[in-house]
Amino acid sequence: MQALNNAVDDYYELYNTIPQNIDELVEKLNYLDESDIKDEARGEKIEYKIFGEKAYELCANFNLSNKDNKDNYYRAWKHDAGYQ
């Protein structure tokens, strides 16, 4: 998720817009591959939803919650188990 989020930010810096879908993101940024756009737990493609000119959301199904994790890396990515 973090790699995908960073890629969308990179795309925006290059093209001054967010990509219309994940496939466009992978096509135009040569450092992404299929493993970057799939959730690790289920192997399903991470959902990318556009909500405006600069607003988007990344969604996936998580096996576990990480809300009890004290690691600072996950602070911005807290989620429950299930579709988030």
C-alpha cells in the first residue's frame, strides 16, 4: 500500500494529475510491477478509487488489524481486519 501511495504521489508530480486507474500508473511508472498493486494476503488487486481532482483512496482486504501495532511506520496506515 505504501509503495502504491508513493507511486500515485510520484505520478502527480510528473503529470500534475492523478492516474485514472492502477493500470495507467503501472504503465507510466516503470518501477511498479504486479506485486506492488496486489494485497499480500489474498493476491487481489488493490482498489484505487478517485474522489476528485487530487483525492483518491486505496482499499484492500486485510487478514488482521494492525491497530495495536506500536511501530511508528504503521501509524498512518492503521486498519481493522477485512475490507478497508
